[in-house]
Amino acid sequence: MSTTRSSIEWTEHTWNPVVGCTKVSAGCKHCYAEVMARRLQAMGAPGYENGFRHVTIRPEKLDEPLRRRKPTVYFVNSMSDLFHPQVPDWFIAKVFDVMDEANWHTFQVLTKRPERMATFLANRRVPLHIWLGTSVENKRHGVPRIDHLRGIKAAVRFLSVEPLLEDLGKLNLHDISWVIVGGESGHKARPMRPEWARNVRDQCLKARVRFFFKQWGAHGPDGTKRPKHANGRNLDGRQWDQMPRLARA
């Protein structure tokens, strides 16, 4: 099977019917997908011939989840954004048709463009096994996205608070099912302060929203820069691995 087993802690496999993206906000500054795409382009990997900033749809990848019979959790477009303006509506519809049909899997659709997601899904039913999320890296760009996501009818709405770049203050977590928090990786990574992560965690606990602490990233809780895995995944002495319940067909 040609889908990729993922090292991302909150998913199992990645599925990329679209590759390539352009920067839209502060969280994109040190995009991991852009770095990975350059490596794949240099290796001659199919789909990356035009580089990362050229958004490329890949119809040949559409049926991958249908060919995988073992139930899995898919992160959709880890190397792009399904709701990028250069992805045509007809292709987004094909991606959703495949997800609808492959209802033995769980699909996690994450976007920095929830306004378009809301418009596209305004008259479309979202099945239980399709989770919808948006990125929330700061107050200016990220927090306003939450209201757009909240307006979409879906069983699971989630926030990817990664990289967490500042204290987000008070959040409205009404109708949000799950929140992921993580620091930034890479040699140019910006540090995440422990009190920023605790603020989000404590609000999740109060609102009974599932909380997942993904990573410290390049900087540990003491602010010291180390290799990513040296900083661990513990927040205040424990791992937080809460997730919504999977809806299996």
C-alpha cells in the first residue's frame, strides 16, 4: 500500500491527493512540509517535480484509502491544504466522495483556510468518521479560525495548536471536541513557553475537551534548544494522549 505510515503522534497514516502550498500566516514561517517537499523533489519523488509552492492535484492518489481494507486513521494532505484556493471544488468533492465511501477509516482534515471549508461544506453532510480541524498558532491568525470551524456541522471538530507561538488567552471551546498542542521543530524553531501550553490544557480540562500534547519541539520546557526527541512529550510530568472516539463502520 502506497500510503505513508506517519510519525505524527496523533495519526496513523498520511494521504496526500494534493501536494504543495503557500504561506498564509505566522505558523507557516518554518513549514515542515516545505522542507520535506524540497527533499522529495531532490529525490525525484512523483508529485514534487514542480516544487512546494506549486499546488499539484494528484488524481492517481484518490483511491488509496479504498484499497486499504485495514481500518486506519488518515491525516489528509499532510503535505498541502485541501482548501487552498488553487485546489478546485470538483477535486475537493472527489476527495470527500472517497472519504464518504471508505467509512471503515477515520479521516482528519486540517486546514488554515476554514472559511473555504465552511463554504464548501455548507450543504454537504459530514459523516462521523470525517474529523474537521483548523490550525491555531496565535491570536491574530489562529483564534479567528475557530469560529469558522465551529459553524460547520460535524461530529468532531478539532484544533491543531501547533506551533503554539504565544499565549492564546481565553478560548471559546464550545462545540470543539479535541485540541492538539505542540511546539515548533527545526533549527529555526521558535520556543513555546510552558505556561502557554498549560493555559490551553487547563481550558480543555474545564470544558471537558480532549487534550493531546504532541511535543515540546526544538526547545524544552526550560527554553533550552535540544534535538526534538530529547525534549520528550511530557507536560507537568505526564503524557496527554486524549483523542475522540473512533467511529468505525
